[in-house]
Amino acid sequence: MPEPASDPATTYSYLGPAGTFTEAALKQVPEAQGKTWRSVNNVGEALADVVAERSVAAMIAIENSIDGGVSATQDALANVPGLRILGEYLVPVDFVLVARPGTTLDDVRVVNAHPVAYAQTRLWLERARPDHEHLPATSNVAAAVALLPAVDDAGPGSVGPLADAAVAPPGITDHYPLEVLARSIGDNPNAVTRFVLVGRTGAVPPATGSDKTSIIAELPDDRAGGLLDMLEQFATRGINMSLLQSRPIGDALGRYRFVIDLDGHILDERVADALLGLKRFSPNVKFLGSYPRADREQVTVVPRYDNTAFVEARDWLRALVAGEPGD
Amino acid sequence: MPEPASDPATTYSYLGPAGTFTEAALKQVPEAQGKTWRSVNNVGEALADVVAERSVAAMIAIENSIDGGVSATQDALANVPGLRILGEYLVPVDFVLVARPGTTLDDVRVVNAHPVAYAQTRLWLERARPDHEHLPATSNVAAAVALLPAVDDAGPGSVGPLADAAVAPPGITDHYPLEVLARSIGDNPNAVTRFVLVGRTGAVPPATGSDKTSIIAELPDDRAGGLLDMLEQFATRGINMSLLQSRPIGDALGRYRFVIDLDGHILDERVADALLGLKRFSPNVKFLGSYPRADREQVTVVPRYDNTAFVEARDWLRALVAGEPGD
Amino acid sequence: MPEPASDPATTYSYLGPAGTFTEAALKQVPEAQGKTWRSVNNVGEALADVVAERSVAAMIAIENSIDGGVSATQDALANVPGLRILGEYLVPVDFVLVARPGTTLDDVRVVNAHPVAYAQTRLWLERARPDHEHLPATSNVAAAVALLPAVDDAGPGSVGPLADAAVAPPGITDHYPLEVLARSIGDNPNAVTRFVLVGRTGAVPPATGSDKTSIIAELPDDRAGGLLDMLEQFATRGINMSLLQSRPIGDALGRYRFVIDLDGHILDERVADALLGLKRFSPNVKFLGSYPRADREQVTVVPRYDNTAFVEARDWLRALVAGEPGD
Amino acid sequence: MPEPASDPATTYSYLGPAGTFTEAALKQVPEAQGKTWRSVNNVGEALADVVAERSVAAMIAIENSIDGGVSATQDALANVPGLRILGEYLVPVDFVLVARPGTTLDDVRVVNAHPVAYAQTRLWLERARPDHEHLPATSNVAAAVALLPAVDDAGPGSVGPLADAAVAPPGITDHYPLEVLARSIGDNPNAVTRFVLVGRTGAVPPATGSDKTSIIAELPDDRAGGLLDMLEQFATRGINMSLLQSRPIGDALGRYRFVIDLDGHILDERVADALLGLKRFSPNVKFLGSYPRADREQVTVVPRYDNTAFVEARDWLRALVAGEPGD
């Protein structure tokens, strides 16, 4: 699909097309407003844009409160070098049921929906249309678009509308001539998706007091209880872990790497110290970035783990070595 | 799809149709041979069959060495009561590229494939057919079947062949008139999928010396470092953990339950003791079963954690309380 | 020193003679009042009386708030079989300076004092009599008695008064014709000695809700971090440790056993469970007894560690094994 | 006891008089040979000499393989500021029974002995002289000296020989006209005493690869399981602990500080890092010194804890912060 040339320094890639939840996440990024937004088909393309400097950053989904971690994202972040997470953004998962104008709810038999969207609206669909059938779609927007008559450059799946309705994000009607048959059809009203904005490796941003640090680490082979030992690196520095997910390394069943989110910033002394400990412990550890938390909640630390405690301890150690009392 | 009535006591459900990897797993179960095999569309249906006593057990995929845990299975096991895992089975992930008779590899532009299968063959496809397009399918067999001319009771997706070839399991040609264009097209030759056979809750089978125990547990809210404390329950009893996966509980972002596989059997003293510790610790712990390991490897334990150590310790404690020396 | 025959079933041994802190501890034992009190010379004799059934129990000092654990007691409890601690008692450490009638403080140059008593009054003595000299005595009472003229059956040390004054417990003037030159001369007004009443092994007394359990345990040789692992046995059951003291095993430098006091009673589920864990872990563990705390403070436990949690967990496990849901 | 003035820069204090085990330890110090050796009466005096710069260092006993830690030494090191341990020395504990010339073993009824020496020879004495009595002495040499006729400037205890024999170190006959009645009368042939040479605070000596680091630390009050957390500081850095002893802080029963010996040197990265962690954790930590081990055994470390691992981790962290890949 040819696109007009755009300035990579002001281009943001996202899983499109317009109307997706990913676009809603990108709308939360102040510095992206008024810039070029480049719609891509999957996480791999989005990150490739960043690596190849076709865009300055890419917005990608990393976790859903119902469905869990987005494996493709976690694996891509583990495997693609040169990336850093710049920020995280939360988008409530809210679905509408849309159809071609003139369709009523009673007409709906076949529902087009991305499998994840279908899983999150199935209870509602089973109540509203007990005899419906599910036609899987490749994305939330594609599900809706497929309801419309095919156009010339249609892809291989565009053989005319197969479904009567589609599960889609609320913003879909801003872009396509569809009618909303029902709103807020998500089975869990608190469902939310967490996105991360990913750029190229660069100097870390300053700490804000409300930060998160993401890492991916493997365990040493030669040691039972390795996971426990790895988690001690955080516990002994008073660092809370908000995410721990295992992902297969891929070379054999039973070998995992761990995706970890920590409260705090690499420039916080306790986090830096824990990263040093982790680096010594893990045969393969990757720093994905320190960035402001989406909820802007301040990270609180007891005095024994705050920056002052680290600075004072270093001063004390230096004095001891120099032969000053230190006590 | 109406089926002939079958005896639930001798019926096994599996993700069909014939030719899937799940069927290959079921072929490994001696007691299922010569019985009725009931093909279903997804994990939910398979487990519902077991709960409703339409079948005696269901074979479902739980983990893939490349793709990780099967979320739908893990979540269903967490949420559906009354189930027990009876055994685990490994199936190598081996794919063929199939087409209608007469098609050559050079003819292939659109490839139908389940997204997971596509992810595991993409490198091969990109090398062999750099300009191919991916048409997602709902299952590995559906991808192949969709190549064939539609039949009368076709479902909503059966609008005639949209793809030129399909990624499918090797057994597919036993069931359908398709030709193999290429064999062993998986990107990782060691890829393997782990399946579990799930039945209804019943008395646990005897320990074999090569057993695995599966549980799902939540962490207490009121306590930092909860995961570390939970893992200590296993470490202090010398129990190795072969799987630890977090899954969202679903009520809020950041709340997880953990799917855990332990080496050993609930009738092994150290495992029973760890389960007692876990039950006291966790506000919600679910025992999914103790069952023979697929690899039949013996679980080795140092003497301090073997059954004798537990029995001797209890005898000692009883003596102490009764006022005998104990030393 | 021949003594009148006494009924062993009603005899209590203690480090005498009359007037010692040990006698003050024995005065706190209701069941010992009005019985025969047998004065002995050291911990070894006191415990030998109990083992040989010359007395029903012995009162011995085990720890001083200033001076620490009493090594002789800790080692004797480790090495003498067949004993149990029945209770603990606290005696404030309060000293007087006594002299023969007619002596004034200004006359005092040589002060007789047991080394521990001297250590606890030295600051006072240095202020009051800067040029005094210390004559060591074998016990607090012996220091005072040595001020008096020798009698016929005098032991080898009784060669006439060598000292001008003695540091002694306040009760000394009830028994000997001495004058108090100064009261409360202890350097630390909060100093206290902890005593234990030790009897023969018998059925453990019922739990009172304010109990302590004493054990002595060795670490396994084959394992780094052994102490940490041993302490985990208590931590994972929510058990507080009020004492941890290392004592040399005696066979080589660097080999230690640990004297440990735990909050709780062997009949408390969590303590019983920790003792089982400890028995499996330690190559040599000795249970010294569960008995009421001297301070009668209730031991509080969070619900996850109380008896109910243990009983419920066992019921749950039993149900799981039997094939009941358990969830 | 007036002494000739000596040069403090070349004076060594030790628990005398000549002939003690402490003197034997001082004989092992190459740099002390040919210098002035100042005999003092107790640990307090020895350390006071160092603090007041009356001597360059003092040799003091810190631990005995049978009797355990020397409380007076441990408490003095905790409380006296400005000191550093410079080295450790092992002296086998070997005793002789000495008497005035002409005495035979059969003549011996009263045995003069320091209580610790008596405890370590009692079994032999009970076998050889079942009806002997013990007269306590203030030191091993004093026990022997007291056998000799009193001289003019006799102290308060010098009222003529009260005992028939004395337990003393083998070197005693080099200094006093006494006869050996029996050799090697110690109950444990492997008994050994560990001494430390203590000087004033100064720059730490270089690491030798066979070093020990001594510290004293208190636990924070506000935290259950504090000891476990403190020990984790060493375990997570792969540091072995060769000594852990609790000593009462002295302000209340149940409040302890811990005397700890670690394998390694403060200039070893892992030890420095653990000290930093300990300093942050403990409300009161005192560094007593890093010095060569008496046994000259090399400290072995797995690669994950060696200096290189620490340096590499710091380089990695610095690169991450600067925006270099680090992976």
C-alpha cells in the first residue's frame, strides 16, 4: 500500500487502521498530536518502522486486563534490539455492535469479531443473540470494515460481506458509515488495555517519582530455585514488582524468560542497584526502559530504600576504606 | 452438526476435526483407543463435555514451546470447577504446506493458516514465497479444509476457496484429498506442544515416581513480596517448579493468578506438605491434579525431602508431645 | 557436705546458697513453695540432680540482659539427655555493697565479687571507690560469705577475710550478719536475668496462649546458606524467634549449634509444623520444651498461621486426595 | 605496676603475664618480634592502650572452639570506637598440670585454674584426681603463679599458696620454677583459641585473596524477620558467613546485636556491595576490619560474584543510562 512520504522524525506507527484502540492510545500522547500517524498491520511492522527509522516511535498493546500479556509484543521486545519503552497508556476496552445501515439486532446471525474482542463480548452476545455464529476477523476494525461492500483493491478476504454485524471499538463510526446496534457490550466494564510507546534506544528520561522500569531476564541454568533468587534481587531493595510473566525462550519446552515491570526508575538508586544485581545474576537481561506510569501514582519507598540511604551508605563505605571511623 | 448418540463413559472430546495435533495427542492415550472420539470446536466445548458428562475426558492443548501457554486453556481450568488433569502428552509441531491437487508451489500467493501455525512457519514462507499473503483460519484443519469446494451445510466462512495453500498438520492428507507441496516447514524443528487430558474430579491416581502436580493460586492482597513467599513454600520442601505463568484474574489490571506445575505427586509427602502451606497462604488455590509426566523422567529428591524424612519427623514429633525423649 | 535425706519428688535444686538470684527465681514457682530446696554449686550439679532423680526440677540461669547467654547452661541443655524446660522466670539484677558491721564506705579498698556481678557494678565502684581492687569470687553469695570469719569446715578458699566489702544480691542480709553500705549499685537499672526451671522429659503441658518453645539445632554440612534455610522454616509459618544464639559444637572451630526460642507451643499447629520442617532439615535437633512465658504476654498470630488455617488445609488436602472437589 | 617508658609506636599490649596463650598468639606476629610487649590484665585495658596510643596494637582472644565467643572481647569491640582488627591467629589449647617442685600427682587435692581452663580439663582431672576441688583463678598464669611463695608487693589474693597444683599453658615453665605433673590434659585435643590483633582505625590493607571481614550489626526494630533479611544481604552476593553470634545490646532482654565474620575483603566488590546493603538495612552497623585469615585458605567465588561481574554490571548500567544499547 503506497503512502505519501512522511518525515520519520515526526511519524508515529500504530496498529491501524483509524478507529482501533491503539489509535485511541496514541491520542493520549501529547507530542504525537498533529504529527503523521502511520497505520501498520501488526506489532512486528510497528517495531520494524522504529528500528528502520521510518518512524520515531510505535504504539503497541502489551497487556489486557482480561486476556493477559500480548505474547507477540513481549516476544518482539525480547528479540528486537535497539528499542526502549518511552511511556505507557491505558485505554478502557469498550465495544459497540455495528452493522450496515438498516440492519436491526434481530437480523444478526453471523458476528464478525477479532477473537480477543469476541472473548470479551461473548456473554453479552449469547444473551442477546443466543443462536449467533462467530466469524473471526484479523482486527477489530477489519471486522467492521468487512461489513461494507468490497472495493477494487480488496485483499484476499474481501469477497463481499459474510457477516451481519461486527464487534468494534466505539470510534469506528467516526470513520465508516455503520450504525451502532448496541453500546458497551463488553462483559467486564472495567476491562482495560495497556499500551506502550516504543522508540529507539537513547538516554533515559529523568525520573518523575511515578515511574516504571521494564526488563526481560533469563534464569541461570545451573541453579535450582533460580526464580526465587532472581526475585530476591528486588525484594532486598524494597522494590515492588507489578508484572511477572513467563514467555518461552523457544529453544525447548520448559525454558522461559521473564518479562518484569518494577516500580521505580533506573535513576532511582534502589532500582539501579537491583539492575546491577540482576545483571550479575542473569545470563541474559534486557533493559526495556524507565518511563512514567500511566496512572501517575507516586512510588512510595521506606527510608531504608530511598536515594539518601544509598548515598549515605556509599559515603560510609568510602570512609571505611580510607581509614576514617565510619561509626 | 448432529452426531450419532455415543456412550459418554467411552467418549473422548478433542479439538477437531480429524487431523489436528490434538487428535495426534489423543492417539497417545492407550485407554482411548477404539473408543468414541468427539470432535469439538474449542477448549470451552471440550471441557463442557466433560462437566456435562457427555464425555469421560477431553484432550486440550496447554502450552507450546514457541508460543507459550494457551491462555484459553489456563483460564478455563481456573474457572470451570470439577475437573482434574489425568495426564500430559507431547506432540512435535510439524507442518506441511498443502494445496488442491494440481497446484504447484509457484502458484501459491494466499496462504490460509491459523495465526499460531502461521507464526511458526512464517520464516519458511517468507523465504519460499516472499510475496505471499496470510489469510487467518480458525484452526489448522479448517485452514486446509477451506481449500476444498464448499459443501451444502457450509458454515458462514465457507464461500469457496479463498486461498491457494494452507499450513496444516502432516496427518491432514489421511482425511482430505489434498497434495503436500512442502514438508517440515516449521521454523523451529524442536517445537512441541504439550496437551493435557482432563477428566472429572475423582480420587487421585497412585504416584508413579515420575509425576507432575498442577495448581492455580492467587496471592494474598495484604502483603508485599507475596509471590516470593509463595514460591518459598516449594523451595523449603525441595520441590522444583517446571512452570510458572501469570494470568490476569480479570477484575483489574495488575491482579494475577499463577498457573504452576510442580515436580512430584500430591501423595508424595513433600508435595502434600507444600500444598498445605499453599492452602494456608493463598486466598484461592485450585488443585488441578497429579499425573504422570509425559517424559516419564523420574523425579529425584535429596533424602531430606523424601517420604521417609516426613514420616520420621512425624514420629519424632509424636514422641516429643507424648513425653518420650525424641533425641 | 552431707544433707538430710529428702524426698526427690518434692525437692528442687538451685544454685545456692540461700540468697542468690537463683533462689529468688525459685521463690516465683508456686509449686515449689514449702518443698525441699537443695542448694548446689553449678549448673552441672543441678541438672545431674534432675537426671538422677534426686530432685524433681532444677532452677538455672540461662540468660542475662547485659551479659548474654549463660554458656554453661546452654551447653548442658544441649548435651544432657532426658530434660525439659518447664517454665521461665525473670529476676531483676539488683546489687548491694555489703561489709562486716562497722565498716564504712571509705574503708573499702578490696571488693569481693563474682566476675559477672563485678562487670555489672564496675562503673558505680569506679565512681565511689576509684582506687578499689577486685577480688574475684565463685558466686555472689560466696563473695559476701567470705567477708565473715572462717568456720571449721571451711573450704580451700576460706583463709580469713581478704576483702573489705562484697557485691551481693539484696536478699543476702536475710541470711548473713552483714551491713549494707550502698543499695542499687548496678550500672544498668533494667538489668534482668532469665532463669529456667528444668525437669525430666514428660508429656508436654497444655498450651496457654502465652508460650515459648526452646530448641537446639545443628545445620546440615552439605549446604551453603544453611542458617538462612533453617530460619525460613520459622518465617514461612509466621513464627517469631525471640532468641538465636550460636554455641560451638566443640569438635572444630567454625562448627556451631544454635539455641533458639520460638514464640508459641509445640501443640500450636504452626510450631508443630515448623518443628517437623526443622527435624527434616537438621541433622541434629533437640526439643527442650514448650512452657509459659515469664511475661505472660499473649502470642498473636495472623489468621493464615492460626490453628484453624492448619486444620482447614488438612481437610482440604484430604478431600482432594479422596476425589472431592476441594474448591 | 610501674613499667619502663616504652615507644608506643613499637609497643604491643596483650593479656599477660608472659606464658599465656595470648603471648603465644603474639609470637605469631612477625612485625611484633623484637618490639616491646606490654602485659595487661584484661581486654578493656588492652584496647584502652590502643585507643590512648600507649601501644600500636593489642592481641586479644575472641573465640574458643569449645567455649565459644569471648563476650568481653565482642562487647568491647562493639562499644569502643576507633578500632580495627588487623589479623587473626590460632593457638592450640594445650594444658599442663604444674606444681611446686616435690609435689606428686597423688598429693594434689586443690587445683587452681581459670574457670575456662578448668572446664576444658575437668574430665581429665575427674579421672586422675576424682576427689579434687577447684579453686578459681583470674587467669591461667595467675593460677600457676599463686602456687609460689608470696612476694612483697603481693596483691590482695596473695596470702600464700592455697592450691596444690594449677592448670596452665605449656610455656609456663619457661618463666616460673614449677614442675609439670602431667602434659596435654585438655579434654579435647583439637581445642583451639582464635585471637585478633586490634589496632587503630586506618586505611584498610590490600586484599590477599584469603581474607575475612568482621562486622557488628543491629536489626531494625520495625520489622519481623529482620535477621533473615539481614542474612539475605550476604546470601544474595554469594558471601559465606563463618561466624554469627548474638550479644545483648544491654538495654532490654531480647534485644541483640550480631557479631558476624564474612569470607572476603571490603575491597572485594561483593563484600563492599553487601556492606552497602547492610548499612542501608541496619540502624547501627560497625565495620571491625578486613584482614588475612589465620588459615590462609583462599576464598573461592563463583564467577557471578567475582569482581569482574561487578565491574561489567556497572559498565552495562552506565551504558543503559547513557542511551547505549547495553544488550
